[in-house]
Amino acid sequence: MSSHSERNDRKRPSAQGRDFRSKPRKQNDFSRGQGDAKDWIWGTHAVEAALANPRRPAPKRLLATPDRAKRLAPQLQKLACLQVMESQDIARQLPPGAVHQGLALKIDEPEALTIAELGAPAKGFLVMLDQITDPQNIGAIFRSAAAFGAKGVILQDRHAPALSGVLAKTAVGAVDKVSYARVVNLSRALEELAD
């Protein structure tokens, strides 16, 4: 039989029970690798969509395996930033665990729109994200927004990650197909949209 003090040392669930989901999900620690996820995009669909998006700035680096480079569009094969290298060499440029499918792109995120630009004309629907910070969840929401024909996505400026890395990979190119705005205050953004 255990003593009274041993029983008190055990953690007790709250009256409603323990919610194991209350702890934030552990995210990949990209700081350990050589690559920095914030300005890299990897994966065939994500890279091709980013290169086709006129709202993106010029690419800084485009990495491709020899096989993947042969399958690029002729205008992309002529890019000065294209570097053909082996798969493991591309992987060394990216965060650990990045599944690049033979393509990786270093590029700044597409230009954000203002709320007024996103809301005009006042037709269609917008998706507003309130304190969603997990890159995979945001990427999946962009993908769903594209599938359902949303006009745009509104992100909080402080809490949302960059539209690159695992977010862009999860979105499968949707970050370049759905417009977005970054706002400081969601309530003010709603008021502006209502006006």
C-alpha cells in the first residue's frame, strides 16, 4: 500500500479530465540544419506555382536534380539562378526532413494585398485565420481555400509564419494561387471589410 505522500505526488487530472491536446504541437526544429525554411520552397507543385506567380520577386536560387532540370519548362532552364545538383546536395541546403522531390527554390514570399484590395469587389468569400500558427495547418487551409474558390486569406501579422518552407509544401502551390493579406488587428480588418 502506498503512503499518503506518494499519492499526493502523483499528478491528478482536473475535474473535466486532462486535455492532452492543450500542449502546443511540437514543430520541426529547422534551426538544426544548414537550411533556413523561411525563404526556401521545395517540392514540385510548390516550386512550379511560385515560379509562375507574377506577384513573386525574382528567384534567388533554383536547385534541381539533373533529371528534374530536364523536365523544367524551357524558359526556366535558362534562368541564371538555376543550379543542377544531386538530390543529397539539395537536401543539405534545406531544413532536415524536407522532401524536395528534386526541386527547391529560394525566393521571397509573394506580395501581400491590403484589406481594401482583397475585399474589392465585394463578392466571394475570404478566409480569416485567428492565432493559427502551425505551418502545416495554414498550408492545408490555403489548399482548401484554393479548392473552394476563396478570394483570399487574411493572416495575423504577428502570429503567422512565412509562406514558405513546410507551409508552402503542405499548400501544394496554393500560396501562389490564393491572394492574402497580413493584418495587425482582425477586428479592424472586419470593420474595413464591412465598410
